[in-house]
Amino acid sequence: MKRNEIVIHPIAHIETDFPEKFGVPRQSGLIPSVSRIVMEEEYRVPEAFRGLDGYSHIWLLWQFSESARDTWSPTVRPPRLGGNVRKGVFATRSPFRPNNIGLSCVKLLSVEIDPVLGPVLFVKGADMMNGTPIIDIKPYHPGADSHPEADAGFTSENVDYRVHVNVPEELLGRIPEEKRATLIGALAEDPRPPYQRDPERVYGMSFLEYEVKFRVEEKELYVVGIEKRTT
């Protein structure tokens, strides 16, 4: 190990409805998705979670495992600014950062003890793809962690990006009922790259075991197909 090098081992992984990066919410808390956090075997110790169920929200530190690079850039192009404006990497939440670490606040629904998996956390509002490594869990403290007066920087400049989702009942019926709100919420966030605005272009988003096809015209998103993936 090099001098001053820090080695971090994942303590858990999260199970979500999003098997691929495309379509994953860009921030936590945007959609009502319910996810499960499964601890690695070494950390399946109930005592380590004593008192956690007294909190309504927790912080998750996690790794952008699909965005890891050997190099880094001091500037990035935030998607919500159209992908053409550069901002300093430390002024953004871009996954392309020196240590590829993400930070998310999620609602803690329950801590359950599984006879095989040990403590399992059920959370709401995660913004990660399925299998993302979790490197730490911390309780959220509203007195210290909440600052309603805080300035939002350039993120306050572009907030009108949501779209209205149109899904034919026949297609929506293919999605399990308890997962439909999550799918519609993810689509309403307009997962397209901001620089792509062709109203005839059809996009494909993986959700659970399905491939969801859609196109967007102005502020209207139209789902044109939902099929089970073959691979």
C-alpha cells in the first residue's frame, strides 16, 4: 500500500429496481422507491445497529462503482445544465470524482433481522443502481444536518425539468402494482441526456426485469413499450 493511501472495504450492497445506470434518479428522495440494504458477512452483527431504528432517516456513503476511473478531471458537465457548461467537480455531485464516493439521505423504513442475512435495512428514496456497494451508514440528525436557509448554487437555476408521464393502461398493467409509482416517478424525472431533444427518438430504460421504451415531446413523456428483457 502506498504512503497515505486509504483502503475502504464495502460493508454492504443495496438492492434496487434499477439494473443499469440509465434511469436511476439523479438525487435521493426524488421517487418513492423501496430498496433493501444487505450487509456483507463480516458486518451482520445485530449489536452494530442497536438504536438505529430510532431514526427516521440515514445517510448512505457509497461508491459510484460503474463510474470508477484511474484519472479525474477538475471540471465536469452537469447534466441539468445541458451538458455544455463546465463546473468544478467539487461544486457538483458528479460521479466522476477522485474517490468516486456518493452521499445520499434516505428514509429508513425498518431494520429487520433475517435468519441468514442478519440485519437488513429497508429504505425509501435511494438513487443507486442495483448492487451498488455501501461503504458507511450514519444516522441523519435534523438539528445538525438540515439547513433550510442554505443556498443551492447553480442547481437552483434549472428546476423545471420534470415531464408528465403517459402510460397506456395495458402497458402499465405489466408492471407489479407496488412498483408502478416508482417507475412513473423515475420517468417523470426525464432520464434523457439533456442535450438529446429529438421528439421522435425512442429510449430504452431497464426497470426490474423489464425494458421500458419511451419518447419525449416537449413536457410530455410517452411510454411506447414495456417488455421483459431477454438477457
